[in-house]
Amino acid sequence: MKTFFRFGIPVAILAVLAGSVDVRAAASAPFRQEQSVRHAKMEIIGQKLGLTDAQKASLKTLRSQSADAIRAIRANPALAPEQMHAQVVAARNAAREQMRAILTPDQQARMAEIMSHRGRLNAEAVHRVRMGMLASRLGLTHEQRAQIKSIHQKMIAAVTPVRADASLTAEQKQAKVRELRKAGRDETRAVLTAEQQHRLNRIRQRMLGPLD
């Protein structure tokens, strides 16, 4: 967690802003926070798959229908616990197959790759929600969010070729990436007002102790 906030706050605030997580709902209660993480996962998957608007609409309909079917199963007093569990599993499997059918073969392959790293997906979703909450606490304007998102994208574009450069040693790559991230942090801080920078410092101090 310390590494996450020490190196991640200013630039990452903010990749999040490509999404639309309801950060106020996430902050209000554990249940709503879980909901926000689930929504963040769906957003991340949708972005990675490059879903069309038509696919998004179809998947949303299927999710709603699946949720209704599962609620009906769980509300059926005639079912024994084992029967209820079996029917819920069957309903989820059927919905999953219907959703797969909406994807192109290439998207299905990408989906399989994403789901083979569930821990990474969950961590990314939690990160997105937390950074969205932080952005909300700083009171970023739409213009600031757009600027910070641009800085983040520019940093990623600069870091990617460094990591792929076979002529560099691991230590040289790490040094260059640190330099690029520091430049990104400095550029991001310049977007914040003095009050927002003060709030950011207070948040870091509460989580890490005094700033370096």
C-alpha cells in the first residue's frame, strides 16, 4: 500500500478518470464499495476488449436478465439449498455462454487472457476505485481531469518503449522509468491548485508519515 501511494498518487489519479466509477457510492458503505469494484472490473474488461456500443447494450441486457433469474431462484421457497445452488450455477453458466457469443473470436481470446489473471484484474479495479475517491477528495475539475489523463497517457507512451528496449539492462530500465514517472508526477502537480496540493500532502502524511 505504501508503494502504491508513494509512487502512484499524482499520475495515476487519474488514469481512473477514463472510467465512470461512482466514487461517492464507493465511499458510502462496504456493500456499495464492492459494487463499485464490480463496475470498475466491467469497465476495465470493456476497455480492454474494445466493445462496441451495440455489444455493451447486449451485455447489459444479459446481465440484467441473469440477475433477475438468479433472484427468482433464490426467492423460491420450494427449493432445497442444494437445488438452489445448482440452479444458480446453471443460470450463471448459461449467461456466461450467451455473453461469450456476443464477443468476436479475437475478443474471446482477449477475454480468456484477462480472466487468466483474475488477481491482477481485481487489483486494477480496486486501484481505479481508490484513485477515483482520491480525485473526488481533491476536488478536481473536468479540465484538470482531462489534463491529468493526458499526462498519464503520455507517460505510459514514454515508459512502454523503455521497458521493451533490449539494449538496456534491468537496472537502466528501472532508472529511466523512475525518471519518467517523476517527470509525470511533477507535471501532474503543476495542474493542481495550491489548495489541492496541500490536500494531497495531508493525505500522504496521514498514510505514510512526513513527506520525503
